[in-house]
Amino acid sequence: MSNIKLLIKQNKFDEIYKILETDELYKLDSKFIKHIFYKYQNNKKIIKIYEKLFNDYKNDEAYITIGMRLYLNVNDIDAAYKLLKLIKEPKKRNVLPIFQHYCINNDELIFNFYKNNIYNKFIIEEPEYKCLITKYKDDIDKLEFILNDMKNNLLSISNELKDILINENSKIVNIIDNKCENCKNMLLSIDLDPNEKLNLQNNIESVYFNKNKDLNKYKKFLVKNNINMFIDAGNILYFQSGQINYNSFFKIDLIVKRLEKDYNVLVIIHQRHFNNLKKMDDKEKILKLYNSWKKYETPYHLNDDWYFIYGCLLNDKSFIVTNDKLRDHQFKVSEKNNINNTLAKLIDRRVIRYDFKNKKYNNNNLILKFPNEYSTEIQKVNDRWHFPINNSYWLCYKIN
């Protein structure tokens, strides 16, 4: 073992290979074997050693995955695909290398591979759709299938994808009074369907709260008070100033007072903010504001963002006031139950943005921007597709 480690350090592959051809190979532990394959995966000769050991490791997912890489590096995609089929529940990281190989080689089998191994199983990103659309933009049936899937996973498209799609039946447009200025169709407001909401709710419970006792307490509180407006206190406290003081709490108070006429408002605030305010110079003034709100203090070791996201799922007509883009959270829920990008859709439909003109904190300077009446996401209305482009303008598109 020490000899081969030294050879690896010296990067002497031919001498390493001679050892691997002998029975000394079987004395190496599995972790070290896989390390060798990863390090020398671009060397074609290593495949012979991989195949020599295959029966000993055929139930090891990591071993199968590195084998797929080895075969793809020598353009043996059939062998790589056979290995993929050995994995009982493939993950996206297992599937995408084969998909990307098909893309690079412009392979005719790419659509069938996508449909059988990716569609409705994993969220994929714009690069994968670029590949598919470039290949099939003249095939009406396949393109329609791809676009219907794409609208579940992407909210908008880049200029690069717009340039791939654009044809004589398409036009760059604005949306005026909820209507496309080109085709005159009214854009749709697309909320989560019941299954999407339930899947995301279950996902958050299992992945994030993970049987935390505070969740049941929180749910009972929401139902009892019929909450339909959530205030992200943590985001507002630092807005514009970057530090917490009396004005930080006053901003929250202005927003609460504006909204409580029409909504049952709940301020979601972490316990540490309450503990810290008791040490501040203006604590009496702050406490007077603080005690006037209906609020839920979230415990330590739990991110308060999940409380207002989860709460919004329980009420179809509820909103969240925050300027947080919440992008990070989209990667913290398991893909297994988040196929249709449900969290991103929830954010588009339910988040209210806020601002204060001239950094003057009074009711006259408070601006609350509710979501558009239509969804800022890829959607088809009648025979026209509408694609938001970088959230600034739209492509009105008809398949030829």
C-alpha cells in the first residue's frame, strides 16, 4: 500500500498499473481503489482494472458511478448506460453525465434518454433545455413536450435561450394591463395546485423541521389566529441601515399598521432579536412597538424563513412581506418532492416587496409592491407561449 501511495504521489501511472495487474490489487481497500479510478479516470488503460474488479463492487453505487465516467471518457455510452441501469434509485448526478454526453455528440437518442430518465424525476436547468431545444426546435411534437416540461422547472429564460427559440412567429413584447401586446392574450395567474402544495409542505416538514416539536405548536397558532399575512422581521430589521436600532423596529411597525386593516398579520421574528432588544438604549420604546404586534418568536437552531414559507402553504390567500429573494432555500428541499419548482412558484405568487422612499421611515414613504395579477413564469395561453426574459421583458412565441 505504501509503495503504491508513493507512486501516486509521484504520478507514475505505468508503474502503478503494473501493480494493479497483479494480485496485489485485491489487497487494496475499496476507498483507495475508487480514489485511483477517480485520479486516473482519463487514462483509457484503467478500464481494464475497473472491469477486473467489477463483480466485487457491482453493488457499490460510487463504484458504478466512477465506471460510468470511465466509459464516457472513451465514448462508450452504451456501457455507461448499462451501469446506470444497475442503480436502483439514480440521482441527478448519476444521470446528467450521460445526458451531457448525448448533447456534446448531438446523439439522436437524447430525447428518449431525457424522457425515460429525467422527465418528471429531476429538476434540470437551462443548459439542458438549450441542448434539447437546439436539437428539436423543428420537431413540433417533441418541442411541445419539452416546453411543457420546461415551464415546470424554469420561471424565465436567458437572452441566449431566447435567441435559440425565436422564429418568424415570435416577438419581443411587454405585458400591459396583464395582456400581451402582441397576441392580446391575458396572462394567467398560476398558483400551486393541491398536490404541489402538499408535496412541498411534507418536504419542508421532513427535511427541515424533522419532527421538531415547535412545528405542531406553530400550526395550531396559525389556525387559531387565521393568519394570512407573514412579516419577515429579520429581513426588515437590517433593511437600508445594516444595523438594528429603534428605526429597525419602527419599519416593521409601519408595515404591520398598514396591513392589519385588511389582513391577519403575523410577525415572524427569531428569539435572538427579542433577547438583543432588551439590551438596547431605546428598549422601552421598542418594547412598546414589539408588544403591540401579533408575533411568533422562532427558536434557536431553526431558520425563521421556513416558518413564513411553511405558513403560507397552509392558507391559499396568504402573503409574505420580504425583500429576501429566498433563492438559497430552493436548494435546501429534497428534489424528490420538488420536481415542479414549487417553492419558486410560491415566491412569485405570494411575496410582497417593500421599500421606503428617501430612507425616511413614515407611512407616506412606505411602498408595498404586491405580486402581479399574472404569474411571472413561462406559460402557454391558447396557442402562444410566453417566456419572461431576465424578468424585464417577454417573448411571445408560437411553434411553427
